[in-house]
Amino acid sequence: MKPKITESHLDTVIVNTVEANELAARAVLAAALPAHAKLDFDRATVRQQVRHRNTHGTADLVLQLWRGKTLQALVLIENKIDAGFTPDQPQRYRISRDATFVDGAAPLVATLLISPSILHRRFSSQR
């Protein structure tokens, strides 16, 4: 049975909500990096289907947190709400996160998985 809420639907909700509401952006940041939830930013933008650095594939969403014209943080988001698990995804996200940080794209780079709880346990155990 096809899910009623698809990855595309959820991506649209995330983009629209996070870009319009600072509290929503802070909630995403807190889910990815609780210790940095109070990061100083005044605007959030989201890019979709961004090519990973130093590996293949794309991040479903990339949350960009800005202070003025300066990028403060990036969160690479994998939305698995209705998509199958790819065994090398945790490694690809880790490689991309590390390469993005080393390249100096932002002073803080994190990853976040959005998934049903059963998939989340599988993804987390492979980190």
C-alpha cells in the first residue's frame, strides 16, 4: 500500500515551514545537533537535491542557516519517509558532511535522517 504522505510532500512542508518560521529551523537544528540549537542565525533557507561532496548521490535537503550574509551552519537532510534504505547512505552522508566542513562551506555542518523509527534504528546502528 502506497503511503499517503510521500517524501516529496514532506520535503515541501519542511522547506515552506523552515523558511517561514525560525522556531522550525531551530527544531531541525536541535534534532541534528542539540548542543548547537542556540546558534545565532536570522534566516533559514533550504536547497533541494544537492550533490554530495566527494561521493555520489544527493542530499534530499540542505538547511542553510544565515546571520546576515554569512552562512553559519548547514544540515544535510536525508528524508526516508517512504524511500528504501541504501546500505552505503550513512557513509555517503558522513563523507559529504566532512568534505563540506573541510572545504569551509560553513563553520558547522551536520546530518539529519527523517524516517520511520524502525529505519532510524537501522541507520543509526551503522554510523
